[in-house]
Amino acid sequence: MPLVALTGGIASGKSTIAGRLAERGAVVIDADALVRELQQPGEPVLREIAEAFGEHLLLPDGSLDRAALGAIVFADDAARRRLNGIVHPAVGRESARRFRAALDADPDAVVVYDVPLLVEARPDDPWDLVVVAHAPAEARVARLVALRGMDEADARARVASQASDEQRLAIADIVIDTAGELEQTLAQADALWERLRAGREHSHSEDVGGRS
């Protein structure tokens, strides 16, 4: 089971790549989706967040006011580190459980972990391949303003709160350039899939040969 870490800064096109790989047959596990699940009412992570940052972050239905929490942590490095200390270990445990479940369901599966904060949280995990979706910071700021309606100052703060382009590129085995047209990004994702599929088939052939 190849285990691929797919990372990239906000508005880098990472989710587009993950979606394409899923279409091709990869099992994609979304770290952001795991975070949202673990922050649901009744979950220990949500209780820890409320204890650390205040009950006022809970909406009347008991759910997390994610926008209010974001306003706190994106403006305060210490607060962001405190939040990460609550969330990252829980996400790490749950993602590992899902990796194992994917392997149990299909030993030949290609599992892609779609994780924005790989550099910040899990750079040394035993990934078979680290793929970085890369577009320059200025391009990502422009996308946040144009496509998500963010104020430019807020967009720049979001980009600056994450690892730098240089830090992400330093751990990359493969870089997918997402600064161009969508078709170019998809073509690179397709090429990545062919490489992953070929590697899986090669590994499977070696396993079969070893048993003969």
C-alpha cells in the first residue's frame, strides 16, 4: 500500500489534485475533514478547545464557531501553537487508524493523505512519497481574494501563518506546479497517478515472485 502525503499551502490547488487522484482510484483521506469531525459536539477535542480558549467559542447548538476560533489563532502564534497541540495528536491517531483500515480493506490500495500542515505537524512520518502542490505565495493570495472573497490583508495573514514555500519544497519528492491552467495541474496529477499505479504493480509483481 503506497502511502502518499499530499501537501500545499492554502489556495495551492492541493484539493484539486486530491480530487483527481480519487477519481483515478486512490483512497484519499482528508486531514481537514478529520479535524472537522474531531471538533464535533461531544468529541474530546472540542471540549479541550473550549477549555483552552473559552466557552464563548461554542454556538447555541454546541458546535464550534470556527470563524471566531480562526480569528484568534491566525492573529496569535502562541494561540495557534496551543490549538495545534490539541488538534494534531488527535488527527494523527485518527488518520493512522484510517490508513490501517484502508490497508485491511485493500492491501493494494494507493492511500493519499491530503494534509495542509505536513511541514508543521508530520514531516518525519514514514511516507512513501511526499507530493507538494506549489504556486507562489502571491498567486495564492490573489486566489484567496478573487475566489474566496477574502480581504487582502486577511489572505496574506493566512498564507504567512503556514510553512513557507521553501520549507514545503525542501521535503518534496514530487512537486506539482499549480500556478498555470487547471488542465496543466490535472495532467500532472494524472502523471503522478500513473507513477503510483506502476509502482504498485511493480511491488505486487515482486511479492508474487518472492512467493514462487
